[in-house]
Amino acid sequence: MLVYGLLGLIPFLLPPLIGFATPAHAGILALVALVYGALILSFLGGARWGQEVARPVPRASVVTLAMLPTLAGFALILATNIDRPAQLTAMAALFGMQFFWDAGSQGLPPWYTRLRLLLTAGAIAGLATMAWLVSQAPPLVDATTV
């Protein structure tokens, strides 16, 4: 599981690394990080949903809450009125909230919480670094207004 998890951090950590080398691409790299974050939030919500529906009597409240990460990530992608650094910061906050929900839950194996701590820290670091990087990038020049 650790190897798969660490490989899953690549799309969080590679965009800021590439962005440092090529600041002109920070905008598209930030979008890559944002969309990947939404996909992984959806995966985490699905994992919680799957764990809950495997119970003899699934709790409707947990099944409902497990759908929120998908909806929140999707809403952030659609929220084009929010600037990209704020979107990335909000995505990082969603990962933190998902981690604390998972860490405080009964029935998850102990190794899962330890793995999630490492992977959540990596995801938040990548998203936060990308937010900072894109906030520092020079504004793009629109060729139609020059």
C-alpha cells in the first residue's frame, strides 16, 4: 500500500517542481494539481462509502458524508470566480478535514491512519506549494489587448 500511496503523490509534487523550473506554466500546472486533488478526494470519499456499506446496517449519515468530498472537490473546480491560489488552498484544507474525519473514525485499520497521515501531508504540501507558486507567477499577457 505504501508504494501505491507514494506513487499517488507524484501528481501533487511534480507540478510545483516543474513550476519552479518553468514559471510560465504555473497556471496549467495549478489546474493539474487542482483536478487531481478533486479526483483523489473522490477516491477517499469512495473508500469511506465502501467501508460503511460493508457494515451489516450502514449508517445513512456516514454514507451521506462520504459523498461530500466528491462534491466539494467538484465544486472547487467549477468555482472559476475564485482565484487559483485560493482554490488550491481550499483543496488542501479539504484534505486536512478528510484526514481528521478518517483518523477519528472507528473501524479503520491502524495502518490506514498512519498511511493517510503521510499521504495527506504530501498532498497538502504539494497543493500549498503550488498555490504559493501560482500566486507569484507573472500575469499572462492577453495578445488581444496588446
